[in-house]
Amino acid sequence: MLQVLGSAWALLLGMLFLMIGNGMQGTLLGVRGALEGFSTFEMSIVMSAYFLGFLGGSQLAPSMIRRVGHVRVFAALGSFISAILILYPTLTDPWAWALLRIAVGFCFSGVYVTAESWLNNAATNETRGQSLSLYMIVQMGGIVIAQGLLVLGDPSGFVLFVIPSVLVSLSFAPILLSINPTPAFDTTKPMSLRQLYNFSPLGCVGMFIMGGVFSAQFGMASVYATQIGMTVPQVASFMAAIYLGGMLLQYPIGYLSDRFDRRPLIFAAALLGGLSSLAGVWLGGSYTVLLVVGFLLGGLSNPLYALLIAYTADYLDQEDMAAASGGLLFINGVGSVTGPLATGIAMEEFGPDGFWFFVGALMLAMAGYALWRMTRRAAPTADSGSAYVSILPSATAVSLGAAQEWVSEQDAEDREEEEGRASTATGL
């Protein structure tokens, strides 16, 4: 772990600043939108716009990097992010915010692709797993820290928009001044969505559903919290609970994933997440209960993303997983665009509790589909299983590719160890 920090501390520090900036703007817009009198549906459009931009950026960023290089792409997109964060309070119109959110989503996607390329290039076979773990901790830690910074100013003013802008600007310095080698950016031939679905229907349907769940949490949870009358510190704590759950429950679920059939685990996590969401409706009058419900929802939904990727990999040859990852991320991205819009419609129809109804319905649909798929196909054999790797829904194809590369290396090492033990036993 110390070796990874020594070689990639600048990149990880820069990513921490970026994630704080991104985490602040997501929650802050939900609070500020309510103060400006934006309707729930207008806010859902604003929140969906980020994921539309992110989806476009994930498709176009690789070609941009190949044309002008990592450094220029990172610096240019980071500068745009910093400028956009300051523009929000000066253009208090929902349609202007939607356009800005498309732009900032596009830019963040490109920045993530660039940073993850550098991180993967800096890692060795021995440190890749630790690098991915640290990267996930930095991502989630940055978003959690961002919620604490919301209490430093008045959301109706400018200060809380200036802070993330400054942090994003500061993130360039350690990265651009300390990262010397520029990694090559390779692309793989994509797998068609039909082929991918034929390999793993549950993986494809599940990724679409989880895109809606994650984007509803990231985009509309702060809108919900504001509508039920939470103060700014309470909104920040509620959002932090969701992300803390997503970070802390990754490892227990991952541990179980590598030891049991993944489909019952997917079913159980989705079912419990759906029931937790419904508890938000039945018991939502208590702030403490809402913190617990938020923690459980985040903790049960976020690991499902990595769980579905690992399950899909169980049915693919290792050399096909890189091609399949692009399709999985695209499906998840489409689901992410529709999530806030559908949540906004539900909240218009049922009031603030529409947030819980929508998320709960998606989680229960995930559980039902997983249960049905268990009747359609036998579980993969133990020797064909792929290892679980903690990957967040905000990860790009680069990070997912690095995770699969690490899994492949671990599998190869395990096979070598087994062959060595078998040879030793034969010799004896």
C-alpha cells in the first residue's frame, strides 16, 4: 500500500480534490434549486443532464486523448469544470443549469478516463489491486468529505460554489507537475449489445436498473431531503450516509461474492435494498431512521454494480471481457440518464416519497429478475468464476479494464500455484 501511495500520491490527491468538487456540486444544486423555486421535474432534468453528458464523454474522450494527448485533455476539461462551477449561481435558470450539467458531466467523464489511464499505467502487476482499492476509497472519501463542506457557507450565496471550483483548479497542480510518463491509450473492438445480452441477460438488465438507482441517489436524494424540510447540515449527513454505506459494505458483499453463487446474493441485496427503500416511506418521519435507511440503500445498491460485472465475467472468456465492459458501461449510462427523470415524475405524482417508491421499485424489480433468471440457467461452475473487484458506478472503461486485467493476473497466479502444488505432490 505504501508503494502505491509513493508512486501515485499526486494523482490520488488530485482525484480527491476532483471528487470533493463533484460531490459538492451534486448536493448543492439540489438545495439551491429548491431555494430558487425550481419544480421537482425541472430539477430532475438538471440532474439527468449530468449523466447524459457523462455518457457522451465516455464515448468521445478516448478519441480526444488519442488526438491531442492526456495532458491537454485533462487540463482543458478540468478548466471547463472549474469555470462551470462558478457559473451556476450566476445563471439561476433550470435550462441553463441543464446545459451546464451536460457540459460538466462530459468534462468529468473525460477527466476520469485520463486520470484512470495514468493510474493504471503507474501500477505494476503486484500493486494493481491495491491501486484500484485506493482509487475507490479516494472517490467515495472525496464525496463524503464534500458533504461536510456544505456547512461552511450559505447555499443561497456564492461561497459554496467557489469552494469546489477552487478545489478542482488545485487538483491540476499535483497531477500535471508530478506525472511524467504519458500512457498509451488503447481501444478494443466493442461487443454488440445483442451478443452481450446473449452472454448475460441478468448482467445487462441489472446494469440498466442499477444505472437508474445510482443516478437517482446521486441526483435526486438531495432534492428529496430538501423537500421534506431537512436543514443543510442534515442534507449533508443524509447524503454522506448513502455514500458511506456504498463504501463500507463493498468488502463484505465482495467476500461473499467470491464464495457463493452470485445470483442469490444479487437477489438478496436487491430485495433488502428495496425493502429498505420502502422503510423510508413508512418510517421517514424520523431523521435518524432516514440516515439508517440511506446507509443501507447505498450499501446494498452500490456493490451490486461490481457484483453484476463479476457475474457477467463468469460467462465470458477473459479476452472478451474488455470488449464487453464498454457495452456494460453504455447500458449503465443509459439507465443513469433516465433515473433522475423517472424519479422526478414519481415525486411529482406522489410527493417527496416518490423518491423511495421509485428506487424501491427498481431494487425489487432487480430482485425479481434475478430470481427468475435462477430458474433459466444453471450457476457457473466454480472453476469458471471471476473474482469480485470493488468498482464504483462512476468508473470508466479504463478503470473497469484495469480491474479485469488484475483479475486475469490473479487467476494466472492461482493456476501457477495450483500446478506447482500438483507437481510437488506428484514428485513426492
